[in-house]
Amino acid sequence: MTKEFEILAETREITTKGKLKELRKKGYIPAVAYGGKHQPYHLYVKFKTLNNLIKQTSIEGTIFTLKFQDKEFPVIIKEIQRDPITDNPIHIDFQIISLKEKVEVKVPIRIVGEEVALKHTGGIIDYPVRELRIKCLPKDIPPYIELDVSNLKIGQAITVKDIPQEKFTILESPDTIIVHILSKKAVEEVPTSGEGITTSQEPEVIAKGKKEKAEGSEEKK
């Protein structure tokens, strides 16, 4: 971590869905923090605070210092629930972590060297895996895993076992194909689903063990 990020929050009471809706209209996002032996803390965070963080760093997978009242915890954002219509965040789950214990996260794959590979092979890059599950200490979480495909030829691929794993362990099968080069002719002869290559997502934290009871079910109707 080259830069520390703080999130200032305030405590709140478990309340009705109507009250939570009013809270969001005022620019606040309901949140809960839990993990380890800590009891769940019900909080709210200013939308402006979250928006500023999004501009500065990747949210999922980044270690933050969560501060509220007289408490201070290292946390990872486990989940951001979003409105299905507006895509605005409506709830945040913070996972309280120990900097000395390994965590499981999802990390996106970043492909480089596509132009060189396509120019030399005339083929098509198939990119079936967009993110990988890894386990490591929080300080060693990478923002992404970069793979260079510039030296690949038609028929060649990069699998999980080809990726250096010095500071983290990849939890996927070693033979999982991440990216490979196909000939255009072969692709034209096989029907496709029509799905194109999309950009990878930021690291998302994986729930460990049984998922905590969803806050939505805790709030009074």
C-alpha cells in the first residue's frame, strides 16, 4: 500500500426501510461493519465520501481505515449493493480484517500486448476468465494481475500455472485457461454466443464462511 485511505462513518440505529430511504435521499449510505470476533456495527457513510474514494482508488480489495466514534479498524469493502435502476450505492458491507491474517479476494485480469499478438498471428484473442480468486495478506492484494500475450502464437494459451505467485496464491485450478489465441477460421466455423470482450471489474472481496445475516432482513418493516 503506497497510500492510506480513511473512511469516516457515523453510528446509527437499526431502523425501518422508510427511514433508510430518507437517509439515502439526504446523501448518506447505510452500512454495516463486521468480522472476526467483532459484533456488527450499524453505520452510515456520506455518499460524497464514497464517491471521492472511487476517484482515488479501486474500491473493492483496497484496505481502508474505518473510523467512527472512538473506534478505528482496518477494513475491506466486502460488498456494495446498488440500485438496479440508477446503479447508485444503497448499502455497504465492511469486513473488519486482521493485517496479519490472509483473506480471499477476487482480482481482475489485465491483458497487455493484444495489438502485437493480433498483428503477428492474425488470430483472435479469447479471454474466458476475467478475474481470479486469490488468497494473501491484505497488504499484498494486487489491484490486478497483468498478463502479456504479445508472444503467444495461434493455439497457445496462458493458464493459472503460468502465473507467478510470489505474494499470493491463486485458488483456481492450475489448468484453467485465462487467455489464448484462436485462428479466425476456427472461430468462424464454430457458432458463438455473441458475447464480446468486456472490461474487467475491480477487486471484489469474497465472503469467508457463512455469510452474515443480510441487513435488509434485520431492519424493521
